[in-house]
Amino acid sequence: MTIVNLILHVAVLLLLPPLLLGVITKTKAWFGGRVGAPLLQPYYDLAKLLRRGMVLSTTTTWVFRAGPIITLATVLLAGLLIPIGGFNAPIAFTGDLILFAYLFGLARFFTTSAALDTGSAFEGMGSAREVTFACLSEPALFFALMVLAKVSGSLTLTTMLQGPTNAFSADVAAPLVLISIGLFIVLLAETCRIPVDDPNTHLELTMIHEAMVLDHSGPLLSVILYAASVKLLVLGTVLLHVIAPFEFGKVWLDWPLYLVEILGLAAIIGIVESVMARLQMRHVPYLLTGALLFCGFGFILLIR
Amino acid sequence: MFLDLTILAIVLAAASGLPGLFLARSSVRGERIAAWLMAGGALTGLVCAAVTVLGGGQPTAFFPWPAAGNAVVGLDALSAFFLVPVFLVGGLGPLYGLGYWPQRLHTSNGRKLRLFWGLLVAGMALLVISRHAMAFLLGWEIMALSAFFLVATEDHREESRRASWVYLVATHVGTLTLFGLFALWRHTTGSYALEPVGQDTLSLGTLHLLFFLALLGFGLKAGVMPLHFWLPGAHASAPCHVSAMLSGVVLKMGIYGLVRWLSLLPSPPAAWGSIILALGAVSGLLGVVFAIGQHDLKRLLAYHSVENIGIILLGLGVAMLGRSSGHPEWVALGLAGGLLHVWNHSFFKSLLFFCAGAVVHGAHTRQIDRMGGMAKAMPWTAACFLVGAVAICGLPPLNGFVSEWFVYLGLLKTALSGGTAAMVGVPVLAMVGALAVACFVKVYGTVFLGEPRTRAAGHAREAPLSMRLPMLALGACCALIGLAPVLVGPVLDATTACWLADAGAETVRLGHIAPLGVISVLAFSLTACVAGVMVFLGRPALASRAGPTWDCGYARPTGRMQYTASSFAQTIVLFFNRVLQPHGRRPRVVGLFPPPAHLHSHVDDAVLDRVLLPAGHRIEGWFNWFHRFQRGLTQHYVFYILLTLLALLCTLFPFKAHLAQWFAR
């Protein structure tokens, strides 16, 4: 059974992410009164980009090519550290939560360095914003992880994330609600969604993530888009453990339940993107400070 | 035997600069001899340290010292642990100096630099192995004074002279505190020996006094946040390999002093751990925030030392909390994290300063905003700097992650079982990590990536082999500890024993509480995967068209239109406006064709520029009246001497007898 779960875990991690982007786009189209692109359009896009050639700027060095690859490798490894649904993570050890958070740091280091490698001012702006906003979202993430560690009494992500399911009591309800709000904001910021960043914007001056990848093309761009969707899946799965701590205890029911939940989360993100406008760039730190405060208060409430 | 060999290594190091003094200024033999002697001493010392750490402590030895009983030296795991960075960086420095500070270009100060380099290494090694307060102070002063002469290597420059004076004042305030500390120790325990004392030898008041004196004296050397003021200037104006030594190793002597000293004091109160944790959090956060505000590459690296000392202190704080509350697990994790970070920081910070030396050499400036695109001209230096940058941010798969991971684990375990002080540590450390990433992306991106911003940066050349070898060696150390942390497990187990003795429990093995093997496997497979894909992508079949960077259709982009380091950091600097208080000159742009203008911004040091110097000027103002007596005229001073002599003569006058005679009449 563990082997089956392992295979399913890897399959979901590798195959599902682009579908989430499809669901988000479809939801936004539905809100806008359009038919929208097919649900599987992100897969077609990735396949098309993989067949295309690359244009490499003469300014760039090997860092430019390494950026997307390191990003993809780190988010996939992070995906192996978290449990999906009620099933244990393939890799679990004491203190893996720190590796989980720092893998995103490694990805950020190389994404932003690859952006600076082009020497373009737009990409400089994008990477400056990315690293700046991370300074607030990272402590928020750690506060949330500390709440989960305290609830479950463990420092292993598998046990910690299943804490809300297994060790739920009335005392931990309020902290969990607070950190789920904080984690949702962190999710939106880290995956560059409205209200922090607009993935569909067309003005380089106002972009974060899209500004950093202006010069990537062909297979490298497809790796970047794919890695971004995997990141959405990974962080979304973490959030699901907090906001939807249900399981049936049966393998053939729990996997479909997870699929419904994660696609539902994608739809929620689509709704948020449809009903909100993007914040002004100088207001984003306030939103993230809010997330930090939510998670911090959650922790204080728990240890009072 | 290994203790004798260590003393031989110290003698070799101390003597390394001497032969050069007897050779002609133009002769290049002196620097070669110094490098060989230093390399020999360093290898001997490293072998001794390795044998001691892995094979157990060496018996102590005595040297007769008429003034203060017998001077004792000994080599235990803790001493050996700190000998490793001393001899590693100490041995690599002269090799680096062959290319960076060659005698034929620096005839006036090259010999001085090598002499004091050798003495610095010898002084540090001596203080690390001494078990006697006087021998410790001897080593401490040799270290402090030779560091002063090294900072003042270029004493024809005003900046160097000023920085070295500030350093000298700071270090002597520290030494004065240590005098007080050891005098009190001698007074209460009755001996100069640095041996653990019994439970009831010291009263609580004395314990507190000893702790705070040690914190002040050693904290000044380590550069803990309010006491760091001497550090940025000294690190920035010294030659780069001296900065590497100061930042990588000399600061760690403060940490060594603290660790050794706290191991002597029995049953520490819980407040000490909280104080160390708070100092660590402040140093970590403010160190990196001030680093982000800097425009000078070496000042920026210097502030990062403050940050890393903060991380080390967070580890020590957890360990102290564990000692006072009887949790050997916290002690093992916290102390292992702190001590491993001592090694790691000395490796990657020396590496970064070595790389900075090569860059500054090539670009002829220390201003980050005047560099750019140097990775093309200096690929080796760029790759080494990247290794150092990833390591100092604490990112996997390099060594910085391993030590920060221990500190995190210690903090989390403490926080979960009710250690309130440790709760602040985790988010602070997370924020420090994110800010460090921001800072080093800024540095690496602006210095090495993109296009050159000035002509000098465009004409930079790769550093010679003698400079690249030390960088590669240190980079290899970073990668080795990062990829195979299992190797350092036994070393840390042996070293943390010095604090675990009184935690009152069976031996805690680091490998049992922190799965080092998994980290090794994951780090290795991540690196292998990325390397494999990179090789695959590097195939010519996949390489495709080359073109210019997308610039929104602008026709004539120049290197100066790139995003600068100052702009990159601006949002964070504004966010910490209250602490950093950036100031500068902002030109007003008027009209359709404004004239050329300059923008200038600067972040002052919080303590030196905002507290100490104004306070100094204020005190100077109070004593203005003294100028009336102090005019610089020789005649006045002769007059003062006459007055003094007269006053002294008056004491000879038999007033008493006279008065008695007077009243008797």
C-alpha cells in the first residue's frame, strides 16, 4: 500500500499542477462572462514551449540557465517533504520543516539571480520586489509552522500537517483559523497571484514574477511556468491541511477527496483574482505584515 | 606529543615574518619563506587539532612563570575546534597574499604585514590553548595589537588610521574588562587557573558579575550588536586577506572566550540564556539590516559578520537555557549549531573576503554600484563568491544550512517545551535568512552579473592562481560540510561535551537527535540532479540563438541603465527607516533639460556615528576650559614642571614641627 501511495504522491506532484492553473483561468473566465481557454490549456502551452528554441541574451552567464532548473528541483523536493491528504510524505525526518522553508529560499536566490543576470532594469525591479516581500512572508510561514508544531507536538512535517486532523481540540481552533488566513496570504504572495502580483499583466513596471522571467524563452520558460504551478500545488496542499482537516481513512476515498479539495482551492484563488484588484506595490508590505500578525497572534493565542 | 607539535606550529607561525625583515625590501624571497613557514605551521597545527578532536584531549603541560605560578597549556576538543579556523585561514592567507599583496608592489608595508600576520596567528593559537589567565591575556594582547598593526597596514591613508584607532580603543576597553574579570576570578577562586569551579565556591552576585564582565569583554571582540562599532571600519580599510582573518577568525576568539568561560561557571541562572538569546536576535537582525544599507562591498561583508555572530549567539543562548533547566538535548543542539556556525562563518566569510579582494583589485573601487558583469572576466572568482553567498544565506545544500538547521531545531525544541525566550528566535532567524538572501542577491547580481557599469569594471582580469587556490580550498570546505554533515557529527559531539558535563545527563549524540544522514543524502541528490540537468542543457544541440536583453525596444541601452544595488535595496531600507536613518543629497530636477546632477545616500553606523562620536564631542566640549592650561607652548610646560617641583619641595618642609613651634610659643 505504501508503494501505491508513493507512486500516487509522485504522480499527483508531477502531473496535477498545470491543471490548477487551468482551473484558475477557467474560473476567471467564467466570472468575466467568457468561455475561456480549455482546462488543459496549460499542458498544451508547456508542450509547445518545450518544442521551441531558446534565445539567450549575450549578457547572461550560466546562472541564467541554472535559475529555472534549480527552482524546479527545489520545489519538487519540497513537494516530497509534505504529506498529501492523510498519507505520509515520502521523505520525513525531524526538522524537515526547516529544509522545506529554506528550499524556497534557495529557489528565490537563483530565480532572482537569473533575473539580474540579464542586466535589464525591469528584471532588477522584479527581483528586488520578490526578495523584499519574502522578508515578511518567511517569518509568517515560520510562525504558522510553529503553531502546527505546537499543536501536534512534533517537528516532522508529516505529523505536523496532520496535527489539525489527529490532535484537534477546541483550544487549537482559533489559532488554526488565524494561521489559515495568514497562510492563504502567504500562498497568494509566494505564487504571485492577485492582490500581490498579476500573472496576466502587460506592464513590465508593475510586475514581480513575470518581470523576472521576461528574457527566458522556450524550454527554460516552460520549466519556470511548470515550477510555479508545482509551487502552487505544494503550498496549497499545506494550506489544505489546515483549512480542510478531513479524511475518510480509506485510500480509494481519500485521494479523490484530496483532488476535489485542491481543485476547489484553485477555484477559490480564481474567485479572489476575479473579485479583487491588484494592490499598489507600496501597499503589498502592509498585506504581508497582516499575514505575519495573523500567524504571530495565532501562536501567542496557542501558548498563552 | 601533539601539544608539543602545536607549540611548534605556534613558533613557526610567529617566526614566519621574521626572515623577511633581514632581506632587502625589493627581495621577493621574504614572502615565499613566510608563506612556506606559515603553511608548515598551519599543517602541523591542523593535524594536531584533527587528532585531538577525534582522538580525545591531550594532557596539559606546565611552563614555569615566576610572576604567576605555573602557566598551563592544554589541548582539549574545544581548543582544537577553534584551532582549525585559526590555522586554516592563517595558512591560506600568506598564499593569497603572494598574489594580492606582492612585495614588489608593496615594498613599504609588505614585510610589516607578514610579520604581524604570523604574530596574530600565534597569539590566537596561544590564547586558545592556554589554561591560565595570564597566558590567556598574553595571547589576547598579542592578537589585539598585531590586529591593530594589520588594520593600519596602509597607514598613509587617513581612513585606515582612523579605523585602526577606533579598533585600538575598542579592543583595549575589552582588555580592561578582561583584567577586571580575571582579577575577580583570582580573588574569588584563589588561582589563575582556568578550571571549572565547584558549585558553592562563588556567590550568586559574583557569578553575575563574572558573567557580565565576560559578556562585555568578549562581546566587544566578537562584535555583538551594540559593541560592534569598531568592526565595519576596521574590516573595510584593512587589506582583504586581513579582513578575512579579522572577520573569519579574530571575532571567533570572542566566541571562544565566551564558550570557555561559561563552561567554567557552575549552574548558570536561566536569565543568562535569555540575555544571550536577546543579544543574538538583535545582532542578527540589525546586522543584516545595516548590511543591506551599505554601498561599500567590504563594509557590507563586515556587517554580515555581526549578523552571523548573532546566529552563533542564538545557538549559545539555547544551550545556556538547556544547561540551566537540565535539558541536555537543547545544549547539544544549540551548542553544536553555534560552534558549527563558528567554523562555517570562518570558511565562507574568509572566502567572500578573498573574492572581494580579487574584485576590488580588478575594479579599483569598493563601491558595489560601480561594478557589474565581472563574472565574465573572472569566472572562478564569481563561482567561488556564489558558493560563499549561498552558504552565508544558510541555504541548502551548503554548510550554512547545516548549522542554522541545528540552531532552528534547538530553538524550536526549546520553544515547544515552554522556553519563552526561544519563541522570538525562530521568526527572527527566518527574517534574518530572508534578508540575507536579499542582501546577497543584491551583491552577487550587481557585482558579477549584468553588464559592467564602469570602464574599470569592464577591464577586470581573473585573479592569479595563488589567489584562486585559497578560495577554492575554502569553497571546498563549505561544500564538504554542506554535502556530508555526517562527517562533522563526531567532531561536534566531542566539542559540546564541555558544556554537557554539568547538564547532568548521559551523553547525547547529535546523530540521534538530528538526522544528519538524511540531510547528506538529500543535499547530495539535489546537487547531482541540478548538475546533471545543467550538463544536459549545455549540449550544443539545445543551444540556440543569441540576442540582446529585452529592453522594451529602447535603441541604445548602456550598462549604467541597469538596476543598481541601491535601488534594489531601497524598499527594505525604507522599511527599516527608523533604525537605519538613511540620509543623503537628493538633487531637484527642474525644467525640460535639467543639468547633470548627483544623487548621494548613506547609512551611518548606529553606535559609532550616532552615539559614541557625538558623546565624545560633547565630553570634549565640557573640558574646553582645560585648553587654557594645554596650549602647546614649551615655556608653559617648563613652568608647570617648576610648579610641580615647588609643590613637591613644599612637602619636604617640616610644617608640623613649625606649627607646633608656633603654637607652643
